[in-house]
Amino acid sequence: MERILVVGATGAGKSTLARTLSGRLGLVYHEMDALYFSGPDWAVNQQLTKDVSQLVAGPHWVIDSIGSPEVRDLMWERADTVIWLDYAKRVVMPRVLRRSVRRTVTREVIFGGNRETWRGWLSREHPVRWSWSQHAGRRREVGRRTVDPRFNPLVTLHFRHPDDTAAWVRSL
């Protein structure tokens, strides 16, 4: 495990697990949302493909995302391990809801200097709505990729419950 993708639905705990693995395994951690959103007003990084290409060319890393469509194959072709947090909506939704409420109330600065706002909750792209609407599609996409011959010999660790993930992390 030297080039790891941590994948799953929004709110599954990808970033938390990726940071933990970074520390335990001595890998460089890259937060995909911080790479994707490059500035205020949720500006998208116009050099995302170039930036991600450089990152994944490195020998040791962990990234917390399936990857946006324009960089997804780059990441999957270079990874050696995929850790799939395949949690049910009943697990993911309370997590993403708590996180978004906390970020909105505290005005926490996140990717590119942005903040979640109360008005942002009305957007289709708000993390809570995004997680709800993308959950099934994300599960199908990851499932297809884990059996796609293009991505052999990726090692896939498939966790369906946070307790199983936590037990695995303790075993490292």
C-alpha cells in the first residue's frame, strides 16, 4: 500500500481515513476537494488534470476521492490500493448533516477559502443534497471500477460498516 485511493459517498469519512493512513503509513495525503476548488466562490482549479498528474506520478500518496471525471482514470491507473467505504445512507447522511451544520454555524473555512452558508443549503450541490442524490450512483461507479480489467491488479479493501474499517485500521 503505497498509492491509495479512499473512495465512497460524500460523508463516509474518506478524508478522516486518508489522514489517518497518511500518518500511520508515512504517505503524503492529498485532499481532492482542496485540489478541485482553487479559490473563492467555489472556483474550480483550471489546472486540475496537470496538478493531479504530478501528484499521482509520485511513489507514495493517499487521496480521499474517486476523482472527478477528468482525473478519475489517472488516479485509478496509478493507484495500487482502493479502500472503499461502502456505507449505507443511514450511516452516511447523519455524518454529512452534522458536518455541514457544524461548518455552517462555525463559519469554518474550507477548500479555497470557501465556507458553507445557510443559503448554500438550497443548492443542489450542497454536500447534504449531493450525498443523498449521488449515493447510489457512486456505489455503482466504484463497483464497476473495482472489477474493471483496466485497473488490475488493484487491491480493493471493501468496508460496509465503520466498525469494520476501524478494526482494520487498528490492525495496521
